[in-house]
Amino acid sequence: MARAVIGDPNFYPVDTKAILSDDNIDAALATLKGIEDETLEMSLDIPNTISEGVKMGGLFLPIQQEKTQQKIQVMLLIDNGGYSMSPYIRVVQKLFSKMKTRFAHDLKVYYFHNTIYGGVYEDAARRNLLSMDKLL
């Protein structure tokens, strides 16, 4: 395994005992931003359609090509409520602030308390329940 990452520019060593800091958060979010979900769609290949149509004596049959869009969406699931996280409020606020900055258009935030029982809430007050079927 160690040989596989030698010289790999995408390898980022993770220290699970490191304290969460601004640098760690920035590095993690920068790595996450590099992940791209490719969705394939079909689009009309106009130049090839015209070229082939001319060769076939004016019979224009649409030629399709795969169109690749790169899109990433981030879901942030927050366990809110209770006091066990009180010592970490500042660090978590920094994390949320940085996530909102980096993923302004692609960030969806949902809330739950202790465990996800079949749905998550769309608001921090946990009033608007969204079922897991609709979320996924």
C-alpha cells in the first residue's frame, strides 16, 4: 500500500489524532472540492450530423454524443441538540462557515438529534421532517 502512494500528488496523509484546526479544515475541504461526480447526458453532435447527412445525399439522421457534466453536491448532516458538543462549538462554527463559503451553491444542510430515525429535519429547530426516501 505504501508504494502505491509514493509520488501520488493526490495522496494526503491523515493523522486521526491531530487536533482539528483551520489548516486541517481547509485541507479536507480542498480535497472534497476536487471530487467530481460525472453525469452523462446525450447531446446533438451538429457538425457530424451535417457531415454525415451531406454524404448520405441530404438524409440527415441525428448523431448523438455523450455530454459530460461535472457536478458535486454536498449534504451536511448535523447532530444538533444536547450539550456534549459544547466544548467544540467554536471549531464546528469555523467548519460550517468554511463549508458555506466553499460550497455556497451545492451545500444542503439537514439536522437530526442523536440518530437518524427515518428522516432528517430541514431546519435547526427540527420542525420540518424530510423522510430518508425523499432525501436520497
